[in-house]
Amino acid sequence: MPPRCFVIGHPIAHSRSPLIHGEWLRQYGIAGCYERVDVAPPDLPAFIQRLREGEFAGGNVTVPHKEAMMALVDEVSDAGKAVGAVNTLWRDGTRILADNSDVPGFLAHLDATVPDWQGRVGTALVLGAGGAARGICYGLKLRGVDRILIVNRSRERADELRAAFGRPLETGAWDQRDRLVGQADLIVNTTALGMQGKPPLEIDLSGLRPGTIVNDIVYVPLKTALLAEAERRGGTPVDGLGMLLHQAVPGFACWFGVTPQVTPALRALIEADILKT
């Protein structure tokens, strides 16, 4: 029977995962399906039982289930434990395993866009301290970045993240972000600020050094105000869409047995869909 896979969330209609995985299924001629399933929080345990019993091969998890899922599976990867959330599930017999593919997704996109970034980055400035920031800080620490500065509107949350991961994480006050721009070789916006329909990200990039890598995980709009300003000042922009595409790779490889490629054609397909919104 062809593998049947899913993305679950509540709501779920906005998810672009079926478009990504559907294109790969078509491209590689694989019999299988990937579908959206709206699962309200009270119904999550019953849905996971359906996965355990073999109705699905696996799937993705989005808000609001990424944290709650941790208690419902049998094994969580090191990345999932570090981040405190998972987004990729697969079945091994009757056991359910879970991972957080945002970490390799972020790193793979950075590797693809700026191949020599590790040799260029001594100090990273991370804006935000939520789930996305945890994954990105974990990934940067894995890659050996010397200094990771976290600034967040709530200093307490930033301090919690620093305490969880230890060195090389440091924290600063949100109102110091403009001053810290000049110290950074890599700046990552992990907040929703600057996203379509959200307040703007207010940060002064006048101290940005030419060549500084500026990565915004927001992908609607495709080029945020942060990326446009960074590019204008000689920075190296890295958009959020690539992370979305690369984080989908590990799950597809696990469920369907083929490691898919993130191609310009796939990116163009998703870009066209975003531009329709």
C-alpha cells in the first residue's frame, strides 16, 4: 500500500507542506500521498493512535502541537529534546519517533546560500528567544560558532535560553540590538516581526559591516524590510523560504525512501503560491 503521510495542526489550511511534498512525489514518480489534517488539541492523542496502528507512515506537526507531541511519542531526537518541540514523525513498527527538522533545515539553507559562512562567522546575533530561536541557537552551537548573542523583548526568556544551552550563548537587552549589529557576523531574525500582517521589526542597521550575513526566517513577504535594508547596506541576505523547503527534506526521505533535492523549480512553485496570498 502506498505510504500515506500528513501535516497536522489547528488550523491547517494555510500549510504549504502539501505543495512541497506533492511536487516531490510527482517529480520522483512515487506512489503515495501527503495531506492536511486539522486536529484540535483534545483530539491529538486519538490521532497519534491512528498513526501507531499503521494508518499513516508518518507526517509533520505544526502549531499548536509541536510541544504537546513530545509526551505522546516513544522517542525524541537530540535536536527535539534541545528545542523542546518536534515537527517530524515516523513510525517504526508500533513505535513513534520524532525529530525537529527546523535545525537541519536552517543549517542546510545557510550552507546552500553562503557556503563559506562558518569561516566568516565568529559572532551571531539572534533576535528572539522562542522555539525557532532555540532551534537556531542549537544549530549554531553544533557548528561551533564562538559567540551567540540573544536579544529578546522579554529578557527573562532570553536568559532561560542561555541557561538551557550554556556557552557560547550570551544575552543582551532588546534595546541594545542596534548597538550589537556592528559586532555581528551573522544576524538572524527568529521573530514574527516583519511578517505580513505583523508589526515591523524595528532595528537600525546603520552599523552593519559589509558582508555581514542577515538571515530572516520570515518568508511572507519573500523579501522582508530587514533583508532589503541589509542588501542595500552591503550585507548578505538569506531569506526564510529556503529554510521552509530544506526542513521538509528529512521527513520525505524517511517516509518515501528518496532524499529529495531543493531545486530552483520547487522554489519558484512555492514563491508563486506565496505571491497569490
